[in-house]
Amino acid sequence: MAQNATTNQLVTEKLVTDVLATIDREREREIVARRFGLFDRKETLEQIGEMLGITRERVRQLEKSVVAKLKSSAEQGKLPHIADFQAKVLELLEATGQVARVSELAAELSDEPNREEQARVAFLSQLCPKLAVVNEDDNFYNSVSVKGGYDEKALKDAVAKLIDAVKQLGEPKTIEEVAKADSIDDPKQAAALASTSKKLATLNGRWGLVKWPMVNPKNIRDKIYVILKENGKQMHFNEIAAAIKDSDFKRKDVTTQAIHNELIKDKRFVLIGRGIYALKEWGYEKGTVADVITQVLQEAGEPLHRDEIVKRVLKSRFVKETTILLNLQGKPQFKRVAKATYTLEDAE
């Protein structure tokens, strides 16, 4: 659909300019252009009122009245370019699940979708009879949907239901699993709905609540957690640093030293070897090799052969066997009671 970035941006700008040209009064054209941010940043009612010498309430009334007239003209087929623009957007929405964020639509219509480009797409969509627009707020991104499938209320209700399904799942899942939990036949439609919500996030092919680190890591520690969880086994801090730099995280320019520092400070991570870390939730506990040997012997409740001790220690520590044996032989808390068999010094 896109020709090239410059052409698409010029076309979109011309569409808006031609639509604004149908507004008789210059002041009203100025209000609409500034309120929607069609050529520059969006302005508040107060800012526009101060510039035009009228009250904020009068600005609001004029904006509402002009937009209503534009919508009426569009419905009657009297507004330039709207039919063609609507057809393009409907084509995109049908391919993405009947709903999409304005930023995604702008990206399809232009190779360089800047803020003004997004504002124009949102403005033109609001005038289209077959499209519904959800304005951005604390819960939703600025989005456009096919009115026959989702008007604004239906869209918000569908997203709320999807969020409930994710909460019930309790952990990040693929969009196919999320769709199934919400009884949505088409995973593409579920992904489209989810993408409009600020309460949901996705990472590495899984969706979850935005507050879950596995889909929305907010700091270095969360990113380390995601890397280890995805890897499924222990990693050296240098490997973790490399994995973060190769990841899809939004911000990943962190030093290896910073990563090592966070590994040391966060209780979710356990040092199990020289520079090697694992997740505590995998059953690892903090402590030295001697501490682990002590725990093994305490849990056994009886003397153990050194081979058995080594086997059990290696389940929670990624160290050399010689390190375990040196601890057994050199620490006073361990006592040899038979050939290659040890117990705790204070064991009865």
C-alpha cells in the first residue's frame, strides 16, 4: 500500500488540508488543526482560547460543532478524500483483526510515521462513518476499529474481558492460549484487542499483564530475570549481559558490571558457581559450598559417602567436584566416620 515515506506523508497532509478547507471560518479551521495537532503539537483548550481571545468553553463548543458538521458531511459523501481514506484503513483493519492502534496504522501508511502523521490518521478516522476511534487515556492507546465489529463501548468491553482471561491464566501465555481462554476463535483478533490496552504487554511471543516482569521488564533486575527464566538454566553474568544486548528489550544498553551488581543485590538470583547465577525459584539457596554440604548432611540425617554428597551438592551448586571434596576434607564441621564417608561434627 505504501509508495514511499515522503509521498505518503504529503498525501496525508493534503487530505487533511483539503478537509480543513471545507470549514468556512479561519478561526474554526485553526481550532481544529491545533486541537488535533495536525501540523504541530496538540494544544489545550486554554492555550487556544488565550491565542484567539475567547474562553476555553467557547473553544470546546466550536470544536465540537465543527467536528459534528465534518462527520455529517462525510456521511453524505461530501467530504473530500474520506471515502478513499476509509477504504484503505478498513483494508488494514480487516487484515489485523478489526482494530489497531493509530501508531500501527500510521506505520502502514508511512515509512516515517511521526507524531503529526499519527494525529492526521486519528483525525481522519474520526470522520469516517464506518470507523470508531478510542482516544488515548490511562487504560487505552489511541486506536481505530471497524464500527460494525467494535464501536468504542464494545471494544472496551472486549478488552476488559480479555484482561480477565489473562489474569485467570496467571502467567504469560501465547496469544493462541489467551484467545482460547477468552473463547476468541481467531488469535489475530485477540492480539489486535490486546494491543490497544495499556494493561497488557507482550514479549518473546507471550502476553501478560503489564505489571508482570516477564512481559514488561522495567529495570535491569527484571531483564536479568527474564533472560534466566527464558534460558531455563544457570548462566554466567557475562552470558547474561550478552543475552540482554541481543534481546528485544526497549532499553538494553547496560554494562556488564551493572548487571553483576544487580545479580548480587536481588534475592531472586543465587550465586551457584564462580560468576554463575540461577533463579532461587528453581530451588537454589544462598550460601557457600560448605553451607550446602551442611544442609545435605542435615537433611540426610545420617553419614553419606563422599560420592553421594558430591551428587547432592551439584544439584544446587555449579562447582567442580574437587571444590566439594576440599571443603569436606578441610572444614572442621565435617567428620569422616568411615572410608570416604562423612557426617557433621556435632552429629550424635
